[in-house]
Amino acid sequence: MEPQVSSRMKKILLIINSIFLAVGICGGPLIIRLYFIKGGKRIWLSCWLQTVAWPIIFIPLAISYLYRRKNNNNNNNNSSKLILMTPRIFMATIGIGILQGCVNYSYAYGIAELPVSTSGLLCSTQLVFTAFFAFIIVRLKFTSYSVNSVFLLTIGAVVLALHSGGDRPEGETNKEYILGFIMTLVSAALTGLIFPLVELIYKKAQQAITYTFVLEFQIVYCFVATLFSTIGMIINNDFQVII
């Protein structure tokens, strides 16, 4: 078993992960949009870049393993496992990775055609899809706060759709803008599906959901998503253009 992490360490890990999440959510869309504004055309490349940094996760994973091994040695326990994920969970995680690859592509396609403000608002509707799929998959119980949030975001998306021409980039056709709008909604819907599926996997794991287990989960699905994008880049001859 993985040793219990102290309350202080949990707070530190939470703060570090929150900082990385905030930087990625705020900076990622701006960088991707800047690439397309400056003349970039490779959607599969933008899709690939969203998860290609997955090997970085090996650093905290290695630290976690050494920490676990040290504590087990101190307790005269030599059963420190290198990998906590079971084959059953591994196969389910591959499916999540394929879905994440689809999310990355549809998101990159949408942000290539839409301003960051429009894309950001549409992506926020993932809360609506998350609530819907969570109700179906993991039997989420709605509260007045969640219903309120879903309602307001739905109204915002509807208003944006009715006035979708005002923020259209110069020179973009109706077809391109509408397709970008749809692809961004597809991205939000798939993201809303992934969250409840991950929660379901955790419930069916039949093992403790530790920090190490979550890191292993992230490595597998990010690797699969990157592989998904790599295949798309090969088919689209993106690597030849880059070289």
C-alpha cells in the first residue's frame, strides 16, 4: 500500500497542481490562437502539442515511488509496487486517451476559427455536458447551485449563437465560422463525457485512489492522446512540413 500522505503535503501538492492548471488553462488557448493568427495552418500539430509534454509527469511519479519505497523500507515492508494500475484499468484508460485525442483535435479546430473569447465561452459549456453525463453515468444529484450554473451557461451559449457574426475574424467564411463553433461544442461535450467516465473508472478500480495512481492514469491517457495526434500528423504530412 502507498503510505499516507501528511495533510501539509496534500496541501502543497494541491497548490502546485492548481498553479499548473491555471497557467495551462489561461496560457494554452492564447498561444494556440496566436499560432493561427500568425499564419499557422496545422491543426494536428496544435492537437499534438496539447499533450506531448506528458513525459514530465515521470518526475513527480518517480519522486512518489521513491517516497513510497523509503516509507516501506522504514516499516520493514518490501512490497513497494512499481506500477499500481491494474490491466483492467489500463485498458479503460486507453479508451479515455482516445477520447482525449478527439477533444484535442476538435478544440484545436475550433480555436483556429474562433476568437479566444468565443472559444472560451463555448468551452465553459462543458459544465452543462458534465452535469448531464454525470447524472446518467454516476447518478450525480443536482443542487440548486449546479442547476443555476448549467442554466446560465446554456443561456450564454444560446445568446452567443444568435449573435455569432459580430466577433468573426476578418476574411472568414460563414461555413468556417459555423464549423469552428460546432467543433468547439463537440470538444466541450466530449470533455463533459470524459470527467464522469474517469469518476466511474475510479469507482470501479477496487483499489485506493492515491496520488501515484492518478499520475499513472494521466501518463497513460496523455500518451495515448499524443499517439492519436501523432498518427494524424503522419497522415497529414505535418512532420515533413516542420522539417
